[in-house]
Amino acid sequence: MMMKKIRVIRIALSVAVLLVTAMLVWQGHNETLAHYQLTLNLSSMVLGVLITWLIVTLLVGRVYCSSVCPVGTLQDIAAWLDKRLRHGGKGHYHFVFSNNRIRYITLLLVAVAMTADQRYTGHVARLLDPSQLFSDCLGVHGSFTAPLFGFLGAGIALVILLGILWIAYRGEGRSFCNTICPVGTVLGFLSRASLYHFDIDTDLCTGCNQCVQECKAQCINPNDHTIDLSCCVMCVNCAASCPNRAIKFTNTRKRLSTPLMQPTP
Ligand code: SF4
Ligand code: SF4
Ligand code: SF4
């Protein structure tokens, strides 16, 4: 019951933040976003905000991705529509191994693009920055700011955002977040070692797979009862759906009772 309440609060918070962010962008107050959002645009990034989110991620995982990022919340809305319209309201996800090669190559390319000629590659890199992508798509005052392309840049940003939402709607959950998004990759580095995280108590788990089907990050491995913390976006879906309260928010890691069933490192 407690986890279900936390999940409702988390969803309400994420929708409220999305609406506030949309309103700020619409009214041209893009600079205000820097006071709570992460962006690849380091010149507009507030150092205190960056450090705060890095510490929060180290402590409790990718809360930023579940509650603050507008592109994350939009993907959740697309995934919710998919669940309602195409799956009769039932969870339908399955575990997918994270593709770290694509994650790290993308992050490297974006880092190179950002440090190269800002007149060209920097503006290309911003198309993969969720904060700037959202602003470029929605704003009307100084928001069509992709200076390289002007309105064309805004159009490209919109196409990319719609593509991301289409992936979520087609049942791939947070694939963009856990494969392409450079911000997600950086946060994933930290969250894999987060102090508090969700963990499966194998003594209570009956293997019903309910949590796996509800995990939009597709990061719960039902074979070894582990959660890939680098991909987990702290949405609370798994804990709220578990009929046996086998998923805990904890600072410990439960190991399988039978040593032979331990996953290989
Ligand atoms: S991974 Fe990127 S797009 Fe996804 S929620 Fe996190 S910051 Fe936003
Ligand atoms: S929902 Fe709970 S009982 Fe079912 S597989 Fe997941 S952890 Fe185990
Ligand atoms: S493991 Fe649980 S909290 Fe993490 S993304 Fe999956 S459902 Fe959400």
C-alpha cells in the first residue's frame, strides 16, 4: 500500500514538473530551467544544481529521470497510452540487457561534438539533450534557438522528440533513456552504485513476473532476480505491483539463497 501511494505521488510530481516546465518555456523563461534541470549546455548549467543531482543519484538513483526530466515524463505518457490502448491496461514489458556499447559510443560522440566547433557540432549535440530538445520544440520566445538551423532546427527537434515518444508508444518503454540519452548514461554510471535502490528479496519472490511486466526501463532480470541499477529510473512500478512485497527500497543487496544460482559477475 505504501509503495502504491509513493508511486501516485511520484506520478503527480512528474506531471506537475512537466506542466511548470512547459509553462516556463512557453513564456520564454528558459533560464529558470537551469535552476532545477540538467543540461549538456554547460555554459547555462548551474554548478550547484549539477552537484545536487549527482549527489541525489548517488544516494537514491535516477530520481531525476522519473520525476523531473520533461522528456522522461512525456515518454511515460506515451507508454501509458500504449498500455491502455494496445494492451488492455496490462504490463507487457520484458527484460532487455542494456546495450552499453551504444550508450558509451553515443556519450563519447556527444562529448566530442560539444567540445568541437560550437557553431556546428555543438548545435547537433543539443538535439540529444532532453532539456534543450524540449525547449526547442515547445517555446515561442527565443526558444527556436537552435542557431545553426533556426526554424529548421526546431522542426528537426520536434521530429526527434516525436520519434522518441513513438518508441515509447510502441512498447519499448525507456529505450531512449537507457540506450541513447547522454544525460541518462552519465546518471546511470552513478546509479549503478547508488546507496539506496530497489532490490528483490528472493525469499519472498514467487517468480510471478508482475514486476518485470511493469518495468518500463526493462531492467529487471527474472532469471537471476537482479535489477540493472544503471537503467532503473526509480519509477516505483515494480514495488507497487509486487503482490508479495518482495521488492524493497533498501541499502543492502539480497543474494540468492542457492549459491549455484548466483549470476556470474
Ligand atoms: S535518460 Fe535522459 S531523456 Fe530519459 S529521463 Fe533521464 S534525462 Fe530524461
Ligand atoms: S512481482 Fe514480486 S513476486 Fe513477482 S516476480 Fe516480481 S518480485 Fe517476485
Ligand atoms: S526496476 Fe522498478 S523502479 Fe526501476 S525502472 Fe523498473 S519498475 Fe521502475
